[in-house]
Amino acid sequence: MSVDKRHWIAQRVAKELKNGDVVNLGIGLPSLVGNYVASNVELIIQSENGLLGLDGMANEDQADPDLVNAGGQAITAVEGACYFDSAMSFTIIRGGHVDVSILGALEVDQDANLANWLVPGKLAPGMGGAMDLVVGARTVIIAMEHTNKGKPKLLKRCSLPLTATGQVNLVVTEFGVFKPNTRGFEVLELAPNVSLEMAQAASQATLYVSA
């Protein structure tokens, strides 16, 4: 893969977004998606910490210490962006006004369950807004690397504490695009130079291509 795998994932996720979508980008890899939205697609990107109208990640010349995303990274905003407190931000999320929520994950299983907030025995600052974002959005897309130190993250059943059950619509990794269901993960697309056998070898759950 000629492009860094995290950036390939972000580029591919961006292709799922449509004109008029209200989109929330999670911390980490999902925050890169805003940089790859096609110029002919007009979105409203929400940052959980209180912004409608996020544009993309800021470079050194654009960085403003008062303008950051939920992960504390410097960002830019579109003309006409608006700012508000966390109470209003979560009113938008819990009120069902977010069309697409893009998050990272520790594990996803074939029942569309998500684990992305806690590893037992390790210090965690808290769940953050993940639970609200997964349940409140109409579509949930997981943007993540396919394995963690060689350990599969597409599972038959999550082993870590769940963030939400039955809410994941799509998973995008450096191996391709996958849709969870009770049979396993349907392969909607494979990344360049990736075979089904390669993807299956890195997955615990069954991968299959629909007839």
C-alpha cells in the first residue's frame, strides 16, 4: 500500500459521506477523515467539545491554541462555524441530529457490537462521548487498523467491555470495507493488493463475499 495505512483508511471512510451529512469525527484516526472529503461534498462536521463546522487538521501556520478538536488537536473551521458548550453538543448527539459517527475501536464483532473504551487492568480516563455517539447517530462507521500487535480486532464476539450493542454499520480497515452480520463480516471491498485470504488470516470472525 503506497499510502500510509491510516491515511488510506481515512480516505476510504470519506467516500462514504454524502452532501448534507452532519458528521462527528472521533479522536485519533477518525480525525483525519475531514482532510479527505471530496470538494464537491458539503458536510457539517461536529466536534464533540462544541463546534459545528470543523474543516480539517491545522498545519503549523494555521494552529490556534483555542481551536482544537475533542482530542486536543489543532483544527481549522469553515466560514460560518459556530461554537457552544458540551451540554449543547450532547443535545445534538443525543437528539439524533448526527447522521454519521466515525469512531475508532479496540474490537468489533459480527453482531455489530463495539468495544472501544476500556482494557481491564489499564487506566482509562472514562468513556467520553463514545456511548452517546454510537447510539445517537443514524450510521456508525468504525475506522481502525485491522489488528493490534498482530491480534485480530474483527471478532466473533468481543472480549472487552462493550461500548454499545448492535450499532456498528460499517468497518473500514487497511484491508478493506466490512459489514457485520450474524454470519460474520461481509466483504464489501478489499484494499489494493489485499486478498480475501490475507484479510481472513488477520481476522477471527468469518469473512465472506456475498453472491
